[in-house]
Amino acid sequence: MYMNLAILMYKWQYMPLEWRFQNYIDLFNEVCICLCSVHLLLFTDWVQDMDVRYAYGWSMIVIMCLNFFVNIIIVLWFGGKQVYQLLRKMYYKLLIQWNKFLKWLKIQNPT
């Protein structure tokens, strides 16, 4: 747990990744890991009441699902953006080829 906090403080202070958005995603993931680490302590005999442990369990599940969905949205966003750019590039290449073909047809069959 202390190692998670040390890594979180390092990443917050120095922002080691190339883009600011990558650093924020990484910080979000580290915060989620730290919160889940704290929750793991709450599942021990330190907390006697089983209902409280049950509630902590659900809060841990919410944190993990939030982390999962945020990361999935980011992956789908950037993946979709790259697929869109690839399809657009292929469309323009096909359009150029089609125009060349039409010019070739016009030269072959002048009417």
C-alpha cells in the first residue's frame, strides 16, 4: 500500500508520460489501485461487522467497475478514431483510383 502511494506521488509530481492525457489516465488508474488496496485492509478481522464488510465490498466493486468503464471508453474512443482515419484514408485512395479509371475510360472511348 505504501508503494502504491509512493508511485502515485511520483507520477503526480513528475508526470513521466509523453502526453498530459496519458498522465491523467495513469493517475486515475493509480488512485483506483490505491483505493482498492485500502479496501483489502477492510476485509480483514480489523472490521468485525459483516454488514460493514459487505458494504465495503460493494464500494470496491463500484470503484473497479468505474475504472473498467472509464478505460474501456478511452480505448473505444481512440480505437474508433484510428479506424475512422484509416477508413477515410482508404476512401480517398479508392476515390483517386476511381478518377484515374474514369479518365482512362474517357481516353479509350472518346464520344
